Amino acid sequence: MHIFEFVGTLDYTPFLCIPAALDFRNKICGGEESIRNYCWEIARVGGARVAEILGTSVMATESGSMSKCCFANVELPLKFGNQKVGKDSKEGERVFGIDEASMLAVWINKAAVKEYDTYLQLKFHAGKMWVRLSGQIYLELSDFEYVGTSVNELCARVDQGEFMKEIGGKE
């Protein structure tokens, strides 16, 4: 049994940069608390901006605890119901079947990677499609605006039925 024979690189010199990295985080970035606060704030503000672009909302709880982290979950402007994919609702909106949510998420993600160089973490929850956005020290509000605009364009294309052409459906 040689299960643990290979444990990765034998070059341990990267570990030597840890003190310099921690020094950088303290001197340039203001320390761990400052970094954490920035990540929380950019996720909160960025998530709100993406929701504004999409005309939707950020997932929240009554206690507000969901905004006390480095993530924001933003609702996509897609409507789901018990109807089949692409049927029009009474209000003239396109309504997608709940059972088709994963197919739509796959199409959106493939298009986002291919056309926008962006990976999206998409999940269907409580009858809605959500995108999870992460607040990181290297991100700015403009990064969230780019994602919001990209997701808005992709959702418009889904509403127009573009995804059906790629999965072999009629549109």
C-alpha cells in the first residue's frame, strides 16, 4: 500500500514566504480585521448592486445574519412554476418549469465561462434561481457590476429561448 507515498511537492520553500505574506496583510491591507471588514462590505454592497442591475433582491433573513459574511446570494430575474419550459404566463412573462432549473443553470454557467470569462455558482432554492457572489480583498464594486450586467444579459437570452437551441429544443 502506497496510498500516502506522494504528498505533493517536495519543494518546501513556499512556506518561507508566510512571514512576508502576513507582514503584507498587516502593513498594506491593515490586518485581518480590516481585510474581513472589507470582504463583508464589498459582498453586501456588491450584492445589492447586482440585485439592482437585475431588478431582483438579495437573499436575507429577518435577523440580518446572512449579510454578516463574505457572500451575497442574489436572485436571478427568471420565473419558475409548474409549467413546462418557455411557456408564457398570464402576465406575458416567460415561466420555466421547476424541473428545468438545473438545465438552465448549466446553460447559463457554460455561457458565462465561455463568453464572459466568469464562473457563476448558481443554485435553485425556494422557487427561485440564485447566484452566490463572494467578497474578496482583490474585488471592487466594478467587478460586481460586470457580473450583474453579464448575468442580466444571460437571463435575457434564456427568456428569449436561446438555451433551447443548444439542448435540441424548438425555439
